[in-house]
Amino acid sequence: YNNDEADVNSATIYYGTSSNPTSTKTATVSGSMITANISGLKAGTTYYVKCVAKGKGGITTTSTTKVITNY
């Protein structure tokens, strides 16, 4: 989420199969959305994902979310 106070200008998505993901993907910041397409994930696998965003408000990190792929 990118509101006026945060003024996010860059973000990185961290993902991987451990609860402390280390693979990275540069995200796109557009308006209030931060998005990234991650390819090459394996079906039926548990992945962990978090986002680190940078802007005029500083650096913030989301909590790590557990995602299970189904295809």
C-alpha cells in the first residue's frame, strides 16, 4: 500500500521455501499498488513471501506470509 505519507518509490519482494525468504524480485510501484510477478514456483509447495518498501517515510517490511501453490 502506498499512501501519500509513505510515498513509496521502490519495493522488493522476498520469497522462498524457508520462513526467512531470501530470493528477491523487484516490484513495480504504481499508484497505491505494489506488485511483482514471480515465475518458476513449484506446484504443491509452501512458499513464504514478504515485501520491503522504501520511500520518504523510510523503509518498512511486511510480515512474512505463507502461501501454498496449487498449480
